[in-house]
Amino acid sequence: MIDRKALVQRHNPVISSFDKFSSLSVGNGNYAFTVDATGLQTFPTLYSDGGVPLGNFSNWAWHTHPNPNDYQVEKFPLTYYPTFGGRSVGFPYMPPGQITEEYKWLKFNPHKLHLGMVSFRLLLPSGEEASADDLKEIEQVLDLWKGVIESQFSIGGNKTAVTTCCHPTQDLIAVRVKSKLIRQGHIQIVFRFPYGTWKFAGVDWEKSSRHETEIPSSSSTFAQIQRKLDQDSYTLTAAWSNGSLTRDEQDQHLLLLTPSPDHDEFELRFRFTPEATETELPAFESVIASSEQHWKNFWTSGGTIELIDSKDTRAHELERRIVLSQYLTAIQSSGSLPPAESGLTHNSWAGKFHLEMHWWHSVHFALWNRADYLANSLEWYSSILDKARNLAASQGYEGARWPKCVAPDGINGPCYIEPFLIWQQPHPIYYAELIYKLKGTKETLEKYATIVFDSAAFMASFAEWDQEQQRYVLGPPVAPAQEIFDHATTMNPTFELSYWAFGLSTAIAWRDRLGLPRVEKWEHVLNHLSQLPEVDGLYVAAETAPDTFSGGNGTKDHPTMLAPLGILPGNMVDRETMLRTLHEVIKEWNWDATWGWDYPMVAMTSARLGETQLAVDTLLIDKVTNTFLPNGHNYQRKPLTVYLPGNGGLLSAVAMMAAGWENGPETHAPGFPQDGSWNVRYEGLEKML
């Protein structure tokens, strides 16, 4: 039996400086709060310049800039493209270089809202404000087993200890400070509120006149702070053990909480809510106890993998990435919405979330026996079903067409690529099938049947009949997952064809399980779908990209021609052709032009093909976009310093490599080398589809 506590805690991040790549977060899946080495957000500029910024985001917190021109997606001029069958379909498209104000407003609104910085104001013995360089003896530890950050530092020889944790079900942070600086009057808590922006760190400090910060009620140990930004508002409720709250005379959006000098210990709790509430804040000890119980339950349930006894010297690093990725995806990606690539840490890509990435964020939850975490965000699809149906109908299709780049409203903003992507379409079918495989109940079938069937209905109607070759084709127009090809001319991308076959066959199976009659159109499309395109014995990116490996420009971005036998179980795949394609990708691909989820994707294909050493080597390849920072985040580039699809993809790949996949070999850890170099111990993992 694996000692889970020892496994988890040996990978506790330990920080000893103000490293911009080492900020740490606490959270609960719907809310996350990121701190620097002080345990609060004291020196944000050190982290916002190409580092992991100090975020304070919630799934309910969104902001919309004023819209005096009444811009609406419904009124945005459409660009029409002929389909394969000659029908004209309109898309909210605008090419780069022709960007209008209307386009920008619709694309960037609404966007995730940074709820405000909560920091220390620290004074030197001279009374001057301390800089980061003035803090010495820094030692900070994130106790993963408890979900608690313990921070220590000294100023002028005075040591300060800070405890920071998040409530498991509320957007609530609890902080305890122990320091002689309190008696000296040299430490304060600062609440500072920015204006909203879609940009990287999510803060705009230049528009103070465009938002409001009011204190409608307060006492000696309590305050309710009302925030208003244009038409959006929220409330911060704070309670503290001793001290007083005042507003800064120069900045209306800066509040100072000064602890009483009669003590050398101070406690603070603060909670963000969409609306004001009279519910009392729980005590500090209660929050700590709730956090510890929550994380103990998390780590002792679900799956686990231990690699420490392996001979391969990379085992410790892979185990570190696995443990930290579980923590990060739990606090950033397990909530009520599909997460953004940068989760609840910073803004990326218009400050919205992207449904094609949902697979990489969340599938692993089911494989690690935490299916409810996947179900949390699957529920959201039901909430936008009518809009997805309207989108499909507006383009002349049946069923529901799932958008790509969206906010909770489910409305796809205009872009040069987003409206043409389709590989998000079968995702909900995949999620539902995973959950059904784990639960096996009719209740599960009935719960997700509408999502599954509407997804499939669109897929069947999207495929167009090629009379000459007696087959169904996908596109044009279509943008494949490998986004480097012209959406106006691309036809039959390899990954999407296989995913269409998977989605339709699974939807048909769901109708059988529920005792419903089969849909003749679905069956006809499935049985006559175009074969996966190949050239010279290799799968290529798309039928319209035959030169993928022969001098074209196709060997960059995502090598998704491998995905049909990797993340997918191999619908329409010839194994020998895929094996040759895998070797060609390894040899020819531009690995410096890939993304964090490409490595686990290739690893999964390698594992299914028995190339187990290649699976491990690819998973641990030394490339910038396969960097895992000290805090566990998958780094891509400046400013995309947090890329959770890489973390989620890693977890899916290692779960598959350890527990196997349906109809795969029954050997122990079939995706790892069997030569004794890897000692893989695991518990509670589920097989991949």
C-alpha cells in the first residue's frame, strides 16, 4: 500500500526567494488566490513581468467594458464560405490586419475579473517602506497535504510568520500573521482594487475613475466592501482579530488595515461574493481545519502513482510533476466552468476559456477516479444548449454546435480561427462516456443523453456527401486542431475524422443502451466516413495537406495525426501506418514549435503502439514548452507562463501508461518500459477508453 502522505509531501514546493516563477496558489476549483514569498500579494510587479502573476480570480467574476455602440455578436457582419456541397455558411470572421473596434470589443468582452490585490505594507526600522530586497531569511512551503502555505521572512532581524489557506467551498482566504513588526506598527494589510482588463495579469491601475470602492458597513473587526466596475459588481467581506480599517487619502481604491500594536499576532479572513451576504465568516481555525480535511480526503481518495523506487534517474522529476499537477488542476480546473488555459491565475486569449482545450484540462479527473470533478464542468454544456442549438441552426445544421472561445454566456466571439474549429464538438460525448464507464448507471445515460445526442446530430449534419466518391467529408471550411492550415480550403483533417467516428459510434451505443431506435443518418455517416488520409504509408495532417512530411510547412504546431490512436482508441486507424507515422513525427517534427499538451499526446500514441521507452522519453523531453516550474505549472513562453492543458495532459498520459486502456495488454503498467528501469506502483486508476 502506498504511503500517500509521504508521497505527496516529499514534493511540497519550498521557496527561498522572490522567484517570479515560484508564486504559489491556494484554491478550491472555482476560486484561486496566488501569493508571493510573503504569503500575500505584496510585490506583484516582480511576478507580472514574464513570471507567474499574483491572481485573484473566481469562476463567477467577469467584467464587461462599456458598450456605447451597442456591439452585438448577432449584428457582427458575417463572412460567407462555400461548403464542400456548395452551400454558403456565414462566420463571424475577421482576418488579421483588418481589426475593427467592434471586433475588439466583442472578442474581449466579457473577460475574467481580477478581484483585487491583498498585500502587506512592510516598514523598515527607519519607517521607510521595505522593498523585496529588504526581506531576508525567506522560507516558504506549500503543504500539499493540507492546502496551506507557510511563509517566513525577516526585516531588520524581526521574523514574520504567515499562514495562508483557502476555504474548500467558499471564495474565502484565511491568514494568520505572527511578528514583532505588529507591535512596532510596521506591518499593515493593504486591499487594492484594479479596473478590469482581459490582459495578462488582469489588472488595470490607470482607470481609477471608471470603478468604485465603497464601504457600506464596518466595525472595529469587520467591513463589507462594495465594488462596482461599469455594470458589474461584487462584494468583499473581511473580518479580523484586531485593528482598524482606513481608506488611503490619495487612492480611493486602496484600503489599509492596521493591526493593533497590543498584539504580536493577527488573523484575517476575507471572502468574495457576487452579491452582499449576511453570512458570517468562519473563524480562522475553522478554515484551516476545513482545508486540511478537504485535502486529506482529496489525496486519500482517487488514484495515485508512486515512482520513487525506479532506477531511471528521471523518476523523481516525473513524480513531482504528477503530484503538483494533481494539486494545480484541482484548484484551477475542477469547478463549474471549463477552465481557461491559464486557469484562475492569469488571463489568456481574450480572458475567456476555450472548449477545445477542455479535454486536456479535465479528462484525467475520471482516469484518476475523480469523475465528479469532470462532471462539474460538463454540467455547463446544458446551460448553453439553446445557444449551441441556435448557432447550429443559423448555419443550417442540426443539433448543437459547441463554441470555442467563450465566457459563461456561451457566445463565440469573432476571430480569425475560433469559429471554424470543430474538434471540441465530440468532447462532451467523450466526457459522458468516461463517466458512464465509471458509474455504469442508467441515471448517467439519462442525465447526459441530450448533450450526447445533440452533439452527434450536429456532427452527422456537418459531414457532407461526396457523390463522386460515395463518402462523407469534413469541410471545407474547417480549422483543424493543427491550426496552421487555411480554414477556407482544408478538408478531412485526420484527427477530426477519427473523432467523428468515435463520437457517432458512441452516440449510437448510447441509444442502444437506452433502448431507443437508431438514427439512420448517424449510421450512414459513420459507415461512409472518409478514410484517414495517408500519403506514402504515413498519416498526414489532412487530405488537403498531402505534403505534411514531404517538404511542406506541416511539421509544426500539434502533430495531431497521432491523436486517433492516442487520446482516441483508434477509430479507423491502421496500427502499422500509425507506427510509421509516429517514427516520422519523432524524426521530422519541429519540436520547438509545439505546445505543452503535444508531449503527452505523443506519449499516449507511443504507449498504445508498444513504444514504451519513447512514451517516457517524449513525456520528459527537454523542451521549453515542456518545462514544469518549481510551483508545478507547465511553462510555455512569455506571457503564457501558466498552461494547464500541459498539466492535465500529463496526468491523462501517466494514468493511461500505468493502468492501461480498454482492449489493451493486461501487463502491469503497460505504457512504461518493462526492462526493470521503472518501478511503477499505483492505486485507484481507471483504464482509458
